[in-house]
Amino acid sequence: MATLSLKPSYRFRLPDWHINSYLLSINAERQRDAANQIKQECRILRNETNNQTIWDEQDNQTRLSECIDCVNRWKETLDRCLTDIDAEIDAMTQMKEAAERALQGKNLPLDVAIECLTLRESRRDIEVVKDSAEEELHKEVEVIDNIRQALQQKIRENFEQLCLLQEARQQLNFDHRAKMEALEIDRVCLSLNVNSPNISLKVNPTRIPSGSCTMQQWDDYSRHNKDRAVAEMKASADLREATALTIAETNNELEAQRVATEFAFRKRMRELEKALNELRWQEKTSLEEIGDLEEDIRRLEEDLRVKMWNLKLAHTRLETRTYRPNMEMCRDQVQYGLTDEVHQLEATIAALKKKLTQIQDTLDAVYKHLARLQADIACKSNSLMLDTKCMDIRRKLTVPAEKFVPEVDTFNRTTNRTLAPLKCRQLEMT
């Protein structure tokens, strides 16, 4: 007969079994409710985070676009400013070169004025006078020196302003390059998305990089660069205008002085010509007077010879009559007449000799004065020739260098100076 084998174990009661089933059901429902709650919360979180992520990404996309637009506006502003400052640098460079050419152009007037002053040192004797031409030449040298100093000052100011413009342009260019790089970086960032192959997690991406600045500082930096460039361009434009005005004023001042100097030269040359004409007339009349005096001396000497023969005749008659014999040696009217004739002839000869001495002294004085006249004529001819040479040299100031041909050279000057008195005398003789 078979036996029942029972497993030895604790036996639960039926209510316990029912309670266990109930608790399992209740816990399952509770777990399902909790899971459902978690699931709903998870779905809400997913929706919220997805929306937040999408909106955050969209907002940052918008911010990146706005930042790109802002940086691009500043880049365009800096582009225009760079173009303007480049044009201003070119204009300032051209004005500086114009001032340098104007300064170099003053070398010729200065050389001409100094050459004229040096040339006029060749005047002789009384002609070495401080006349209006010499005063105007010295004034011209002083005017040119003042002009050169003014132009040198403007050139120095232009150079300094060019340095400031270059510095401002360098700062603009540095800012412009930085903005170009920033635009490139932001455009790359704008082009990235979750499907981009080159995205990855980075170490501490939220750190604040060293050298970071605020948005206000960033804007102020670019605005400062722009305002500084604008200010330097305005200062440069004002300096260019002042430089152009200085060049025009100095040119007008130099031209006015040139006209005044040449007027003084022409006036002095007219005075010399007038004095030369007067001296040559005096020389001519002196030569005529010398001819007359020499003719009178010749006639006086002839009269003296005649009077001496008359005196010899009277002496011979008187001496011969001393040989009359005896009572014939009477003092008759012939004796008295011959005696009176001898006395008269002796007085006449003495008067003629005295007058001959006087007229010879006068002739010597006229000859001496004629020599002084001719020496003065030579000096004045030399002075006139030197001033003519100066006026010829000054033609360099108005005639282009390639067309300038001297009218008087050094050889002609020397020859004219040496032969001037002879030529004048030859002209008078003809």
C-alpha cells in the first residue's frame, strides 16, 4: 500500500494567500501607476527639453545671425573707414610731396639771389653802394629763408600726420582682420548642426577665455578706432588745406618779391644809364674842350714866337742905333718909340707866358678830370653790365630750364667791362 509523502514546510493560511494575491495586485497597480507617472513625466520632460533645446538652439542661431550681422556692419564700417583713410593717406602723401617740390623749387631762387649778390660784389670804387637792388636782393634771400622754414614746418607736420594716419589705419586694419576672423568663426558655428561630422564634447567649454571683454567694451573699442580714424582724417584734411594755402602764399610772396627785386634792378639800371649818358656827354664835351685848349695853346705859342721876333727886332734896332756917331746919339722920338715898343712887347710876352701857363694847368686839370670821368664811366659800365648779367640770370626764374640760354657769358662780361671806355670813345669819334 502506497504511502503519502509530505514535504515538510510551513503552511500559509488561506487568508494569507488571498492577502498576498491582493497585495501583489495592489502593488502591481501602484507600480504601474508610478511607472505611468514616471512615463508621463518623462514624456513631459522629453517634450520640454526637446522644445527647450530646439528653442535654445534656435535662439542661439538667431543670436549668431544677429552677431554676424552686427560684426558684418562693423566690418563694412571699417571697410569704408579703411577706404577713406587710404584715400586720405594718398592725398596727404601727394600734398607732402607737393610741399617738398615747393621747397626744392626755392633752391633756384635762392641760388639766383646769392649769385646776383656775389656778382654785384665785382662792382668797383664808388659803385659799391647799398642801393635798392641790393636791399631787395637781401630781402629776397630773407624771404626765401622764411619760406623754406615755413615749408619745412609743413613738411614736418605732414610727416607726423602721415604717421598718425598710418597708426590709425594699422589699428583699423587690426580690428578689421579680427572681425573677419570672428565672422568666419561665427559663420562656421552657424553652419554646424547635430549631424555635422566634426562636433564632439570638449573639456570645460563654458570656461571664460582670458582676455574676454563685455559687449560694451567690444563696441567701444571699434567705435574708438573709427572715431580716431575720422578725427585723424579731419585733422589731415585741415592740414592739407593749410599746407596748400602755405604753398600758395609762399609762391605769391616769392613772386611779389621777385617783381620788387627786378623793378629795383630796372630802376637802378635806368639810373646807371642816365648817369652813363651824362658822363659820356661830359667826356665828349671835355674832349672838345681839350681840343679847344690845345688849339689855344698852339696859337699862344705861335703868338709868343711872333712876339719874340718882334722883341728881337726892337732890341736889334735899339742896339744898332747906339752906334750913331757924335751928336747923332740923340734921344729922339724913334728912341722913345722903340723903348716903349720893347717895354710893351716884354709885358705882352710876360702876359702871354702867364696865360700859357694857366691854360696848360687848365688843360692838365681837364685831362685829369677826363681820366676820372673815364674811370667812372668804366665803373658804371661795369656796374650796368653786372646788373644786366643779374637780370639775365634772373630769367631762370621765369624761363624753363630747357629753354634758358644766357644772353651774357663770363667772357663777354669781362670783354665788355674792359673795352667799355674804348667803345664809348669810338662811338663818340664816329
